[in-house]
Amino acid sequence: MSQPIKLIVLVATLPGRGAEQIASFEALAPLVRAEDGCLQYDLHRVADDPDRFALIERWASAEALAAHDAAPHMVAAGAANKAFRAGPAEVIRLVDAPVA
């Protein structure tokens, strides 16, 4: 069994299009949060920049994340997001830091 997966996904929209990112997230979030293995799926706007966001994701396993990436609603969202995103999202995978 794999370990939980923690991600920060950095997103930038085209200038003035941040509201479209928020609307897209609001439509998508209930579907994602209902997926097996979704532990957290939250969008945050970067302070002082209405067109930059950080998505915090936690998944129960690598398998759950892979299923999420292939889900029909995610494939559709990926295609639709191209209309307002400035480029591809930057996905940062986190690992726990050792505690001294």
C-alpha cells in the first residue's frame, strides 16, 4: 500500500481571468472531494495577486491520485482551463521533513 500523497499545485491565469479559475474550482471541487481517496482539495488565492492560486491536495495513495488524474471530470476541466490559464500548472509533491 502506498503512502498518502501531498501536493501543492500552483496556477496562474491570464491577466484579469482569476474569477474564471474560482468558478471552475467551485464547480469541480464537489466532484473531486467525492472521489475515493481524496483527503483534501482546497484552492487559495495568492495574496495581492488575483490571478495566481495555490491548490492544496492530499490523496490517500498514489493509486487514488492516478484515478483522480484520469477521471472524466478532470480531463474535461484540463481542456476547459486552457481558455483562461496562463500556462500549465506547476505541481509540487511534498514529503514530510525529518524531525530532529
